[in-house]
Amino acid sequence: MSAKEKVKNYILENYLFTDDQDALKDGDSFLEQGIIDSTGILEVIFFLEEEFGISVADEEMVPENLDSVNNLVKFIEAKSAA
């Protein structure tokens, strides 16, 4: 399973409570759409750290890194390559 599939499935199952892939577009903003709040973002960070073995620094906890499936995948790829 790709990083994108893992991330999308995690968001769908834990925040939208569905397995319908069409319920979430890869570019949808979690915050603007009301899918995830600030506490939820911390849970997503914990998931990323556990699932992908990366660490997320405080200064990296910004919407540009964490606010959509696409942003999360780009962030994971950048952290994994470092």
C-alpha cells in the first residue's frame, strides 16, 4: 500500500468514519472542510511518526505540511528522503 493510500485510509476511517474513497479528495483541506480540528492534527502527527518512522518538529506543524492528503504525502516523502 502506498503512502497516499495509507494516509487517505487513515483519515477516512478515523475522521469521516467511512471506507468510501470518494468521500475525500486528495486536495481537500482538512481544516477548511471541518474534517480535522487542531487536536486531530496532533493525532495525525502521531500516526505519521508511528506508521512512517518520521519525526515532526514543532516548526513543521503547519498547514502547508499537514492540511490535505496531498500535503501529507509530500511531507512524508520529503522527510523520508532526508
